[in-house]
Amino acid sequence: MSPKYIKIMEEIKLRLADGSLIAGSKLPSVRQLSEYFSCSKNTVIQAYSELEKEHLIYSVPKSGYYVVNEFQNAKNENEVIDFLSAGPDKSIMPYVEFQHCMNQAIEQYKEELFTYSDQQGLYSLRVQVVKYLQNLQVFTQPERVVVVSGSQQALNLLVSMPFPNGKDNILIEQPTYFGFIESINLQQANTFGIELSMEGIDLDRLEYIFRNNDIKFFYIIPRFHNPLGHCYSNNEKKKIVELAEKYDVYIVEDDFLGDLDPNAKSDPLFSFDPSGRVIYIKSFSKIFLPGLRIATVVLPTLMINNFLRYKFSSDFNSSALSQGALEIYLKSGMFTSHLKKVKEVYRTKMQTLKEACDLLLPANTHFSKPTSGFYLSISLPEHVTAKQVVHMLNEQHIYVDDASRMFLPEYKKENLLRLSISQVDESQIKRGVEQLAHCIALIDSRKNHIAPNNFLLF
């Protein structure tokens, strides 16, 4: 038999769920509820205290208890299948552990954290980052590391600033990360593309572009590519670095999911770079806490001062409190422990997704087969567009991403879907793919009966 305070909690949650109690509503007093439920006032206080811990209600001294926000019924949340969101899995985020690190950082650094800090980033954090990067085969010194407010800031600054090679044009894989495409569009940077598939890129084509198009840098996601999930082999990475050296091209390596690589022998492009040709970006957002807005960039020594000038004009310096807490988290070994758990969660989810796609998707669709990471992409049949599928699935509360925004105009494909496994519940993956497969088959079967541009019928 449930304790009485749990029954009180359940009753209040029912009222929240059915809309009887809305945000800002005042709850009955402790005395009123104790009389209604024939229980002691302490029992009611315990129920209210537990509801406060769940952030459903809050107390105002000498006034009473109030509803925090509209209550989202857990059942409704479970009905949503989210292959769209690309932030880390909320169920494995180390909120409590990191809270301890935040408190310790405030205690340890006190006023340092609440004044302007080192523009390049907290030195003690850079020391810890250098130690951590060794696990990823990135060997460098704290003096070459700059702390930035998320990898997006680093990419934006690199697009805008001049490079030592004096060149102006940028090369990107096609497709690629939408945030980078936004940066080049907003800054009107002259950009070339090179087609990428799960078989990689045409290295002869890459050499041709490097030789003939004054490329400032090549932006590349070498592991668990967004949106394809592709990984380059070590031989391919070595060859790309050699070509960059030969034609005086810089490489901007976005290794945002490198930590998830199950292949211990897979190395970043940076490890094949003896001459400072590769700029290495490491984000903590996808495997840790995106709200921290902390990433690091390893730059060639001759680019650091100029990069810091551009960063200064952008935000002066990155959050000192986040930096201090992350330093303590890395130093304590908690991050390494968290990473082991994260790697297994994403590897298992990706395996589940691949098995479901293999089993359920129509024969005339093709999907990428990454070993881990967040992303898997699906090429739809010729007469089926991603927009149609997204629209039809939205009505069933299943969310997937139309990857057309991840292309330059001349490379655009309208039939590529991106699925992210980062926030979808593992138990929902098969059902989501089942519905997706049904949707593709249904649209494909109608292709001869509906005018091709009449998307509104879906």
C-alpha cells in the first residue's frame, strides 16, 4: 500500500494533467489538504516537498504553494519519437556531478570567475584539455589552445578572418553541418563543394580543387559526419593532409564526435600534420552539457594572435565559471567515467537503428551504416521527397530532419533524411522506423496518381 503522501502527490499530478491546475494556480493550504485526506500536516508537507523537488510546484513564504508550469503528462512525452534533436541524451547527463564542480569552482577561484579572464581561456583548463586531447591522438601545448564559446563561434571566426596563405575561398564537403553553411552564407564567403558519400570523397577531385581554386581552408568532419555518419580511413586522412601541404591549404577539422569512436586505431587529421596545417576543433556540447558553451581550438602558433583579435571583438572572453567547472570536471576523472557510459549508450542506439532500417525500410531506399555517433542518413526513392516524409511523420509526432538545408544550392538533394539517435529512447527506435518505412511506401505508391509538386496533400 502506497504511503499517504504519495497518494496526495498522485492526486495533484492528476489535476495538473487534466488542466484543473495551471501555471500560477495556488494550491490548497496544508491544513485544507490534511483535512481532505484525513492525514497529518507533516504528510501534506512531505508531498509538497517532493513535488517541489520535481519542479512542479514552488512555495512562497507566508503565502502558500503555487504551480510552476503547465504539466506535461509523461504519457504524451512517450508518444513523441524524436529523431530530430541533436543535443546529448538528457537521461545520461551528469547534472549532479557537474553541480559539485560548479560549486567547487566558485569556492576555488572566487573573484577570478566573475571578472574578465584570460582572453585565450583559463590556463589551468587549457592544461587539462591538452591532457585530455592526448587520448584522441592530438598532441599539443596549452599555448596553442584557445577556449571559445562553442564550436560555432570558432567556425564563424575562421570564416571571417584572413589566413597566412592569403587565400579567400573555402571548400566544404557536400552535404555538411548546417551551422557552417549559415556562417558562409551570412558572411558571403566564396565557397566550393566536394561530394561526400559513405565511400568518401574523390581524392583526385580534391587535388584538382586545391590546385586551381585558391582554397583558404577545407572544412571537414572526419568522424561521424553530420549528416551522413561517414568516417574517413587513416590512409585517406593522411593523403588529405599531404595534399593540403602540397597546395598550401589549411584544414579545419571539426572532430565534435571523435570521443565516440570505437576504433582505437582511428586518428584525427591533426595527428598526420607535422607542419601546423590542421586547425583542430573539439566541442564538449554533443557528449556533455551544451549549455556550457565551451569548445577548444588548437591553432598554428602564427594564427593565435589574429584569432584572439577576432574573438575579442566577438565576446571579449568565454564564460569563466563554465571554464573553471569544466577544468575541475576533467581533472577529477569524472569526464572519463561519463564518456565510457556515453560511448556505450550511443553505440547501442546506433546498432538498434541500423538493424531496424535493415529490417524495415523499403528495398528502394538506401541508408548509411555508421559504427557510432549521432547521425544516420536515408536516401529516399526517386519520387519521394524528404519534405513529404517530414510533413507526414510530424502529424504522427515522429520527428526527422530534411537534410536539404545541409547542401550548397548547386549540390542540393531533396530526398535525403537525417536521423539522430541522441535523444530518441532506444525502445522507440524500431516503432519510429516502422512508421517511417510505412510513410515512404505510401508516398511512393501514390507517385503516379498525384501531381509531383502537390505536397500539401500529405
